[in-house]
Amino acid sequence: MSAGAPGGKSGVGDARLDPPADGLVVAFYGDDFTGSTDVMETLEDAGLPTLLFLEAPTVEQLAAHPEIRAVGVAGVSRTMSPAQMDDELPQAFRALHALGAPIVHYKICSTFDSSPTVGSIGRATELLRAEVGDGPTPLVVGVPQLGRYTAFGTLFARYGSEVYRLDRHPTMTVHPMTPMHEADLREHLRAQTALPSALVDLRELDGDDAVVASAVDGRLAASGGVVLLDVDDLGSQRQVGRALHRMLETARENGTAVGVVGSSGVEYALGAAWGRSGSAETLPVREPTKTLTVVGSLAPATRAQVEVALAAGFALVEVDDHALVDPERGPAARADAVARAVAALGRHDRVLVRTPVPGAAAPTGAPTPTPVDGTALAAALGAVTAEVVRLTAVPRLVVAGGDTSGYVAKALGIEALRLVRRLAPGAPLCRAVSSDPRLNDLELCLKAGQIGDPDYLVLLAELGSTPQEGTS
């Protein structure tokens, strides 16, 4: 991957564009919960105050937040079948389009998690175009800031200190739901949709701004389907952002909207074109009295975080995952988990709820238990967490695991989230917006399993414990 200068590989072009001065700029639907918070913090970082909703908001709901410039819906379409998408996505896209933002973004994972039968990006793109318009649909996946790169249509991702083509990536090639066996994104997409696809490659993004704009806009105008735009460094990212900005301006002038598909690379690119990275407002962080952490992820990063947290004195409440989802034992197991978590919060300031690590304490020769259904477990943990929060005061809640985060947020009945502070990419501290006074202003961190350094949970629990951290 080339290093690249912010003005492009040739170093040409330092002109900065400005986002629209008023009104909504971006409305997005995220295909999973933690990816949606990634977009929210990226928009905030570009200086656009953002609200992330659990359900598509109405114009009336937004009227109560006149300062908001971007709005999102945290969805779960990454695990949906195409038939389930047909039931869920059209009404969500229709509602977002009705809000009047010139960009309607279907947010996907930066590792392109999808297949023809699960999380189909192709089918979602077809549904987006049906609601927003059938013009060219930009596809932006590369996010250098997150170690994701697209070069000549091929997706690469960082793992540790190395960068791998995605069809040779140590974890994405063995993903339990959507293993990646094709790194050429156009080929991967062809298995999911009959829409034609084109590519704006790195060569067309390198050079004088006017020359690049002519080449990119010509390629977009000639397309009747999806146009993948390479992003492998800050220079190509900036040029892609400028192309999106031009489409945004045209849509505003015409009173229309452009449908865009991609990772948070869409918002990173716009921020690069606007030269506004680092513009997020830092909101006050309260001094926490108690922090409840719920772990629904078995990712190596989360396991390391749990070990560090327990060594730092977090009180452990271990729950039986099989019992939680069992039709007969489930109600009693969930009630027991709630009772033990509430009791622990009565004695400790930091409590961590988790299921056993597979095989960690299995007797020698014991049969390996059948893994529980991840969706059912996430729903059960969501129900347990909501009941704990109902029964005892929890000023700060941390959830590790993308699916678990979504189910916890839905079980709580939160209306929306507002970013408080960036902590790790894709895992900010947020504040809940709710008509329930017990939940309104609850501090929340909903993070994917693979996000964060080993001391992440400890640092989060300590955030705001000193005057320097507790003030903005």
C-alpha cells in the first residue's frame, strides 16, 4: 500500500470543500449495531452532530433535536436472509429518504461480510436503489484508518502487523457465517446481484483535482449500477470524498438523494474532503459510581480484555449459556442471572457478566458441549441486562459483542444514542436518549468483540474518575 500525501499521491490538490451549512447531510442504516456506532463517531469527528436511532425516526422526532446534522438507524441486516431484508429494509430506507438528507447510506462492514444467503450486500443495494433512485450507486469500502484497503477492486485487511488480501486473511477466511473466499469485490458482489458493476481504480484517483474529478464523474455518469471506488491511502480517500461531495451537492440542488453503499469509509472520505477530521465536540463524562459490563463475545480481543478486567478486581458473574437459551430452563436461569448481577452491583462498583469460555474448565474426557445459537444467546443476555438495569441504578453500561449490543439496546427500549467521547475506533462512549428517565443519559459503550486494547474495559470503567477526565 502506498503511503500517499493528504493531497493525493502526487501531492496535488489542497483545496478544502465545505459541507452544507444547514440541514441533514447524511442518513444511514447500519447492518449491525457496533458498525453503526462507528459511522456515528466518524460523522461527529467530521463536525456533524449525529443521533443513532434503534428504529427509523420520524420528522417529528428529529424536530426535538434541531442541532442534529446526521442521523442513523442501527440495524441487524448483516445476519438477515434476502427474504428478511425484503421485509425490513424497504421501509427503513423509505423513512430515511423522507427525512431529506442528500445522502442515504447503507452501511456495511469494512470486511464486506456477506454472501448470497446471509447479509447479502447485493440484495440490500437493490432495495436501496428501489427506494432512493436507480442512478449510479457508489460503493466505498476502504478505510485506511481501520486497516482496510481497496486496490484495483481487491480488498485487503490488516491483522496484527500484517496486511492480507481478504481471501487469505487469517480470520475472515474462516468466518463462521460469511467466510471470505473472493477478495475481488466485484466478483464477490456478482454472486449476490445482477446489477452491473464498474471500478474507479487508483490510477484515476491520482493527480490534479480537476483531472481526477473529470475521470471519476465520467465513470459514475456512465454507470447504470454499482461503482466501486478504490481507497488505499489518505490521498485516494480524499478524492473519493470529493466525488461524494459533488454528488451530495447535485442532489441538494435537485431536491433528490443519492444512495451510497459502503463501510464507514464513506464518512471518512467525506471528512477528508472537508478537511474536518478531529472536529468532534467532547461532551462531559460523569463520574461513574458503578459500571456493568456484559460480555457476549468470544473474540480473542475481548477475552484478553476480560482477563485484564478480572485481574483489576472486576466482580465476575458467570452465567450458563446453555441454560439461558433452553426452552424449559431458560426463565429460571435468566432470573438467577439477574438476581446474582443485582447482588454483585450492591457490593461492587465494577461487575462483569459473561458466559463460560468454551473448554476453559471442562473435565478431562468430557464431551464437548454443542455451541448455543448466537442470536438466541444475544437475545437472552439482552433480556437479562434490561432487567438488571430496571432493578438497580447503573450509570454506565458496557456491552462487548456486535449482536449482543444490538439486542441489549433493543431490550432496554432506548430511542437513540449520542456520542460522548471517542475511545477506540468503532467503540465510543455514548449517551442514551430515552423517554424513560431511568435510561435517559445512561452512559453506554456498545462495542464489537475484536475492538479495543487489552486494558479497554478497565480504562472505560475509570473514565471520569478524575476532574481532568470528567470535564470537557
